[in-house]
Amino acid sequence: QVQLVESGGGLVQPGGSLRLSCAASGSIFRLNAMGWYRQAPGKERELVASITSGGYKNYADSVKGRFTISRDSAKNTVYLQMNSLKPEDTAVYYCNFRYVRPDYDYWGQGTQVTVSS
């Protein structure tokens, strides 16, 4: 079992910054990836960024150059630094932990990010 605790969401103005954190705990014992998905009203959930236990990173084109994902392996914590935020970034952001080979997902409870004047 893996438990995920998210923090860092909130309300910011366009151009502002936020940092999301997600700490994983439990019996983590094989290849895995952590990342962030988001879901805006009326839209499908989409991958924002991910990072594997080996350090490989992947970003959605819409956030590349503005968001940075990082991982503290010792703490099993993933961070998402979000800069130059836009109104279209408004969504509920979900932390994801994924075991690979075979795949199995755990999800955080979600944290609201609102970018508005």
C-alpha cells in the first residue's frame, strides 16, 4: 500500500507561482514513477508532468518551460514548481504514484489550483 499526501494548492493571479508537494509513504519496493495530473471542469484528466525513480522526466507541451518537476528520493516526495501561471492552468491537480511492470496506480485526494484576477 502507498499513501499520498498533497499540499500547496491555492489561488494565485496570472503570472504568479505555486509549488505543489506530494509525499509518498508505505512499502515502496520496485520500479515506479510519480507525477501530477490535472482535470479542469468539462475536460478529461491529463498528465502534467512525471518523473521516474530513475530520474526520467516528461512534461505536457502546454507546461514545458514553465513547470518543473523534481523528486527527493530520500523522502519519496515529488514537487511541481509552477511559474508564469495562466488562467488555463486552473484545475484540480492530482498526485499520482505508479508502479511499473506491471502498472498499478495510487492517487492523492486532489488539490485545487485557481489562477484568476
